[in-house]
Amino acid sequence: MTKWELSTYPSGELYSVTGSVAVERLWKDKDKKTGLSDWDEIIRRANEGWELVSVTPLAWNGTVQRLLYTFKRPIEEGQ
């Protein structure tokens, strides 16, 4: 049976205005600390063997504030 390691990554900035998600922010907005966009972070994790399995909108008062990315990768035997 395969065992999985799980990881999450919350987007860093306000992601939308009420009623529509600003999709272009996925690759345009850069995190102030890392200098990476959400897309850069997804690619970085993919290169480390992580598979993106879900994207969950985190909302407040009907407005999406952030996206929560969930990743998985198999745990190698012996770990």
C-alpha cells in the first residue's frame, strides 16, 4: 500500500474581488519574502516530486481571500 506525504501552501495575497477570481495573479504576483509567484511555487514543488491534488478557495464574507494548494508525493520505503 502506498503511503503519502502531504503538504499545503496558501497563496500570499488577496486573490479576488467579489464575484470573479483574478486568475492572472497566479503567475504575476510575487511573494515579498521569496520573490516567487504561486505558479513558481507550484513548479518548484512539482520538480521536487509533489503532485498538486487540490486548490481550495478560502473565503470571507463571500470574497475569496486566498487559495490553499494541497500537494502529495509517495513516501519511499524505509522512511
